[in-house]
Amino acid sequence: MTKKSINLSGQRHRRAQYGFTLVEILIAMFILQLVIAPVYLMFTETQRTMYKAADTLTAANLASSLIAGLRDVPTKAMRPQPLEEDTLLGPPYQLGILDVLPAPEEFTRKVEIIPLDLAGREGGPFYLVEVQITWFNRKTKTPVNYTVRDLLKGAI
Amino acid sequence: MKTRSGFVLPGVLMLVCILILLAATRHYFSRNQLIQAAHGAHYEKAYHLAVGGLDSADELFMKAVSYFNDSRAETMPKIAKAPPELLPILKALLDKDGLPYTRKEFIPIQPAVFKHLQSSWENFATLKVEVELKDLETLVIPSAPGPVSDEREKKILVMLHAEASINGAVAKVCRYREAKLVNILPSILGKFSLYLRQQGSLDNNSFVDTFAGTGGLKDTPLIVYSGKSTGFASLKPEAAADFFESQGWIFLGGDAPWIVGSGPGGGSGEHASGMQMNDQQMFPIPAQDDFSSLGFLAYYSQPEFLAVDLKKPLYNQAFRDVNNDQLFSSRIRISGSRITPTPTNIVGKAIYRWALIQGFTNTATQKFAPFPMLKEPQFPGGNWPGMSQNAAMTVEENFAGDFKRYSARMSYLIEENYNSINLRALKFPSPPLSTAIQIDPISISDKDRPGTSRRLKVDTRPATFIDVNHGNSYQVCRDDGKVLFDGNLSGFEDLRHFLSKAGESFDEPVDFFKKIKNKEKENVISNIYYIKGDLLIDRPLKAKDGCGGMVLVGGNITIQNEIVAPNLETIILISLGGNIRIATSSKIQAGLIALKGSIQAGSSLNVEGILSARDLSMSLLSPLGSRKLLYNPNFDATDTQIYNRGFRFFMPEEGITFVQ
């Protein structure tokens, strides 16, 4: 008796263990629905932040690499340069001559070079270099600008 | 049992927790990444701002240093004449003596280009550039007797600090160099236009001179112009001390006296000895002499250069019995030439030798009969050179057979302390000439004597400019009293302490020439260089921008090309252990120093500077050639103003840059 009753009750219990009640499922779905949306939003926001960070770093690197290339231009070859996109630069500032890779499509790199003397007047022997990197925020499509300035003397 | 079937809820909750945790973590790290990226981007801007600031400050600093190193008169005094853009930094760098000095505080630099770096850009950008000057070590001369150290000569660490900050991202960049603040004047040697420690193997009086024109010469003497010329008798006694003090002096070392024979230089005023007064003097015949009754006769005295011609009929064989060697003149004309006499101060045992022609003159006919130089045994008997026996006997009778009376009137060779010839440059109210024309320094009244030297003491006594300046111990001072040298000038030969001043060192001359070649392909001396072996100067050397410098060479120096110092800047070539050979007639505007060896003039010599050596040797040279040494007063280390102008701040062009 005892054994049977155990078996019977065991069968009954086993049936109850493997099933979910509708209420349970409804509650679980409700909780999930409450949480999934913000978590998803959080993930997409994070994605945006990561893109932004990556873009900022790329912009900084793009500016630095161009300035590093410009540092190697001989003093004799240095000359003023109105604000211009890097791909349109002529010698001696052509990217190929400077051994600098072009900017990725998403980025626009512009450079301006102004000769200055120590008193701040135009002339030389210094060249005030301003590199502007522009790109669009990947989600908001708003333009972002990053500018670096340096003084160059030209290589000996 | 029922409760076990609700396992889905905890599971979902757990999943939710995991999702939230994942999302939060990802969000946290991405935010952090963004912050880092933004900071990195700002740092990149700050770094470029700092490097730009550092470069411009460095340029300004280097310009200030170049300006400091420019010793041209138009840049003196430094602060007053400074260009506007350099004025603030020079004011900060230089002390009251006009020299850079080390200190604990940093010196701020604000070039105008900084404004362009910062203007209309980042709101929170700041840039600060400062210079730090830090003592490293003093360049000390060994404490043996001799040259005295100047504690201002030292090694200095120059550090430029640039700090830029943009939106909290701070970049610090530093550039350092080891600089040397040194004086490029060659110590007291710069005071001496000619400095010879000993006479050398060649006889000083080996120049076979003649009155008969330069065509008769076999050689050309070295003419030393030690500064300003006075002409004759143009110096006032009260101005004399200052005059002699500022001339380039001459040191003739060694124990044996230097007998400097005067010479006519082949009849050329350019080659003849300076300071030889040729004014003829007439003296009435005193009553005790027989010919006193003849009113048309008088005694005369005529100073004359030394030449073998004095033995010949042109001079009535007045010096026939004198040894030729005594009539040869010196290879070196110490007081300039006859046309341009430059009186100077001789330090050492120097004697001036010249001839005095004396005899009868007929004042009516202007004819002269010189009396020959005789020894006492020759006097009686009438066997005199250049005269008939009768004439000789007549002259003997005139002096009543008294050789002593004759010898006062006969022609003879005079040897006097060399410096006493300086009296001939003085304008005495009435020249106190003795009967023998010589000016005896003892006979000069105190008021007519030039003052003593404030820059030279010989055996603790102030030197005079008209007496012998020779002793065992010499003290050379600047005009402000600072002692530059204390010891025996003859023993001063070791210049190795100059090596501590060297800014650049080379194993091979080729590296030296490579280093000094500038963009215009000129070989410009603008530092103190040390070359370990020999140096052959086969291309022009040049000083530029008032800087000058020094070349120290371990071995021999051979000069085959010109050395040009456009504003008489000081260029010094020193052979520390060898000789200097001059194998060019081109102009050498430099000081040549070989205290352990010789200066060998193989050809013409045209030096504007100084010559210092153990001894001087000269090859025979055609009389058409010339040997000239002009003193460059910019070498005068005893003049405080000039001495201070000799300071240079030498440092490498390229500094070492690092990011802090």
C-alpha cells in the first residue's frame, strides 16, 4: 500500500513538476518584457558610446599621423597652405610624399599651414599647423569636429 | 511539491539579473572607453600644444644664446641693444655682468607664437614653458702656479619644460642639453701679440740686412704690429701708461737675453725696425778739443740701423772691424715698422741694438766724416779704417791722444734695454737727449715718466714700460684687479686644462670638417672643438655672427688656407703637444698657439691675431713676400670689458626631448 501510494503520488507529482502554470508563464513574460526593452536600449547606447570612442581615437590618430608626416618635410620645402582637404594637397604635402595613409571614408581631414615668426607675425621660421578632422556621429548623424594645432620648423 | 513547479520564475529573474549585469558592465566599460578616448584625444592635443610651445621656446632660447655669443660691438651692452623679441628672455637669463647664471627658480618664457597656438581654440587650453638652468660642475684649472681659474666657467644643465593642459588632459614635455659657459680667450696669452718661451735653435739676429734696397735681401723679417701706432714723439707722458697698457705685449722667455738688432729692411720702411729715431744731432766742439777754433766744424751724431753696409765705404768703413754677426738685424721687428711704429711692452730679457754714427761735420758744406769704431789699442798710430793715416792722426790730435775723449765721439754699437725705446714715443717738452742721442731712463724726471702697469707685476713690483720687465715670477691681472696668471711665464706650456672647455670632440679631422660645414657650405667655427690627432686646414675656415671659437688639436696643425674672422672675432687654434706650420700666404685671422712646439712660417705670413709658441722658426722668404703679425685687440684678456665679451654659452643644437 505504501509502495503503491508512493508510486501513485509519485506519478501525480511528476506530472506537476514538468509543467508551468499559465500564471507562471504570464508573470515570467511580464518580467522579461519589463526588463528586455531597457536592457536592449542600454546595449545600443553602449554600442554608440563605443563607436564614439573609437571615432574619437581614430580622429586623434589621423591628426597625429598627419602632423608626424609634416614634421619630416624639409624646412626648405615648407610653404603656407590654406585650409584644404588632405587628399587635395599638392607637393610637398601630398599624402604619398608624407607617407601618410588617407583618412577612412567616414572622416574628412583638412589641414592649414600658416608661417609665423617668434613675434607672432607672418613670415617664419615657424609654421602653425592646424589639422581638422570631421566625421558624422553614426546614429545622430550630427557632425563632429576634432582640431589639433602644432608648430613646425621643418626637418633639417 | 507544488512549489517546485514554479522554477521558471527564479530562472527568469536570474536571466534578467544576468542581462542587467551584462548591460551594466558593458555600459560601464564603454563609458570608460569613451572617457579614455576623449582624454586621449585631449592629451594628443595637449601634447602637440606642448611640443609646439617647446619648439618655439627652444628657438627663442637658441636665438637668445646666439645673441649672447655674438661679441660684435653693435650688440654691446647686451640688454640695451637686444632686439625686442629677445629682451624679456635676456633680462631673465643674464646677470649684472651680462652672463647667464644658474638658479633654483625656473625662468618663464612667453613667445608671441604661443598666442596663435591657443587663440580661438580650446577654451580650457593652457600652456606654460619654462627654462631651468642648473649647475653641473665648475671647469677648474689645476691649482699649480700659472693660470688662475674663473669660477664663472662651468658646465650647466639647460632644461626646457613645457606643460600644456586641455580639458584636464595634461602633457608635460622636457628638452635638455648640457651647456658650457666658457671664455674663449686663451687666458693671458691673449694679451701678448707675440709670446715665445725661448729663442729656439736659430739665432735671433740672423737677418742679413742692407740699405741697398730690398733686392739685396735674402729674407723677409716678421713685422709685429702690437696695436695702435704712435708715429714718433706723439704720446703725452700722462697718457702713456694707458696707451702701453692697452697694446698687445710681447713675451720673450728663456734665460739668454734676446738681443734685438734694428734693421733697415733693405731700405724699405715696411721692413725696417720701428722706433728708430734718425734725427741727427749737432754738438759744438768743446774748448778742450783742438778743432774748437774752427767755427764751421761740429760734432754730429746720427742713429742708424744695423747692416753690413756700415763696414763699407758708404759709411767710411766706420764699423769695418766689427764682427758681421753684430751687424745682422733681428728676424723679428718687435715694435712695428718704421712707417708704422707700434710701441709695446716687452716682458723678458730684451735688449735693443743699433748703431750710432758719429764724427765731424762741416756745417758750411754739409759734409760728414764719421769716426770709426775702434778698440783702444787701435787708437794711436793712425791706422784707422776708412781714413788716411794723416786724417786719422789729425783726429787723434784733436782729442789730444785721449782715447776716452775719442770714444765718446766715435761711432759705436749701442745696446739698451728694449723698453727704453718707448721713451722715443713720448712727447717730452724738451727731449732730454744725451750727447749720444740715447734717452737714459734714469735721467727722466718723475713727471715725465709714464706711470707703472696695473696689469703686470714682475717679482711683486708693478712693471714699468721703459725698464726691463724680467723676473722669476709674473702676475698678470685684469684691469679690475682680478689675477689671471701667477707664476713663471716661461714655464707656462701645459694647456690641457682647455680640454674641459671643449664642446665637441673628434677622432678624425674629417668628422670635424663635417660638423662645422653649414648650409652655405662654409666651414664655420662656433664652438670649442677638440681633435685628437693632427689637423690639416686645407679649406677656408670662418667665424660668423660674432661668435668665434677655439680648435684644440692633440698633434700638429698645418694651415694651408685662409682663416677669416670678419669682425675680428676670436678664433684660436691650439696645438696641445705639437707644432703649427703656416704654409699659406693667405690671411689668417686667428690666434695660433703651440706652447710645447714651434710655429713654423714656411712662406709668407699674414696673421691677424696672436702667435704663442715655445719658439718661432721661419724659412727663407723672397724679399717680395711679407711677414706680418697684427695684434687683434679682441684677444686682450686683461681688459675686463673684452674679457667678459669672450664668454660663450655653447650647447648642442639638438636637445634630448622626452615626455614626462
